[in-house]
Amino acid sequence: MFFNQLLEFLEKGESGVERYSILSNPEITSAASLEHAKENEISFLEKGSYLINQFDKTNASALILPDQESLIQKAVSKNISWVAVQDPRIGFAEILEKLYPGFIPIREIHKSAIIGDNVELGKNISVGANVCIESGSKIDDFTIIYPGVVIYNNVHIGKYNILHANAVIHPNSKLGDECVVHSNAVIGSEGFGFVPTKKGWKKMPQTGIVVLENNVEIGCGTTIDRPSVGQTLIKSGTKIDNLVQIGHGVTVGRDCAMASQVGIAGGATIGDGVILAGQVGVANRVKVGANVIASSKCGIHTDIEAGQTISGFPAISNKLWLRCAANFKKLPEIAKALRKLNQ
């Protein structure tokens, strides 16, 4: 695909094309990072990126850049075709979609698939080898189910969903449209509900369900538990990384993002637009307000107001945590000085 064709595609997208220079109109066969890009490859650079020192070394044939004159002049001096956009990262994502269209399997039901009684299968769906769909479940149009997926009874899966190999969807779960569930993810597993008695732990039956609204993505090995009653709800647009644990009865708002190893205890409520970095822990029944950002390893034990950026364990304001962190290495000296004062 030639650079001018990619430009036409970008102009229809969300990156916000500002201006461009086609120069020799190179053929673009693939994409690569700035430092590794070769001839016939396209790359990108964000404003203020640490990779700017790699600019002079790149052999890319085309670049997606911020609308920054100094960077554009560098591209011109190297005779590289370029396009300046409002958001280079979005632009690069759009180019990757164009250069590497996703594999679409044959729309058929593999002969080894096991389909239970009263299962409703929509139009143009793909069911891979060794899939098991139990009785009473419904799979809507254009959904792709890769090999080894297990769908328990009375599950409803909407349109244009993708269930990757060995994902497990437990009874009565509901998935909206355009969701992606990656390999070995488990939706609707039993919540960790046990009641202490004189004879030991008594298991609380987990009769609730898990609901994923539209355009939700669930990473590999992530588990989302169902509650004893009611539902665990993941609202539209939320993206969840690999190896995340979401407890029973949790509600996660719209357009949230959670990195790997986040753990959310039962009954917690996560507002819209919340970002939880790697290994963040959220305690039982805590409410996290909209648009909160929690940095890595944050421990959230109390309710957090909307719009806060927090860090630390237990979580405090990020600005305060940075001040505290700057003093950690000075603690031995401070303690020594305090001992002298007490003498």
C-alpha cells in the first residue's frame, strides 16, 4: 500500500490530520518502532517522546508526527514522507489496523463442536474445534468462537463478539455486542463466598450473574466472579488487561482501563473513566469516583472522590506520595537526628 493511500485512510479516522508531505510516495509494507524501522516501513513519534534521540538514526520511509515544526524539518532533511496529526498514537493504531487486518475464520460450525439442546445460533457465526455450548444458550450474529471455548447453559452472547481459545463463560452470563474475551479468561466463575460456622466454612451459593455491556475487552487469564445474588457488571467500553481479578458484585463504570494483576474485592464500585495501573488493589465495598487514576501497587482501602490521582499503600494523593517518597531514603538520617534531640 502506498503512502498516499494510507493518508486517505487517516483522513477518515480520529487522529486529526493537520498537514503532510508525500515526497516520493513510498510503498509501505509494514510498520515498526522508530529505532527499528527500515525502508518501506512506517513509524510514529509523539511530542516529548524519549525516542526523539532515535530520529536521526531511523530508516523509516514514512512517519506519523505531531504538528511540531522541528520534527517536520528533521523529516524533510532526511527525505522522509510524513504526516502531522493531532494524536500520533491514534494515527499509528489506525495504520496498524489497515496494514494488518485481523484474521477472520471461516463462518462455519466445526464438526467436533458440541451444541446442547435449545441453543440458538445466529447468522454468519464461527464455532471452532472442540467448542462446547450447553443448553439454552444464545449466540447472536457474526460472533466468532475459537477452539476450546466452553459456554455453559443459558448464556446470551451478543453480536460481533470474539471469544478466544479456551475462554469459559459460566451459566446465565450476558455479553453485549462487540466484546472480546481473550484466552483462558473466565466470566461468571463462583464468587469467593464462605460463611464461618462452628463446624468450619459454609459455602454461600453463588446464584447471581455477570453482565458485560457493549465493547468490553477482557484479557487472558482474567476472572470475573458472579455474586450470591444480583450481578457483577462491567459497563460499556471498559478494557481489562491480563490476570485481573474482579470479585463478586462489583460494578465497573464505562470506559475504564485496568492493567495486569489488578484485584477488586467484592461489592466495590468503580466509576466511569477510572484508570487502575498494575497491581492496584481495591478493598471490599469501596467506591472509587469517576476519572480517578491510581498508580501501580496502589492500595485503595477507603472511598476516593472523583478526579483524584492517587498513589501508595494505603492510597494517598499522588503529590503527597511523591513528597513522602523523596524522603524515604533520608529516614535513617532523620531517625538519627531525632535520637540526638532526645538525648
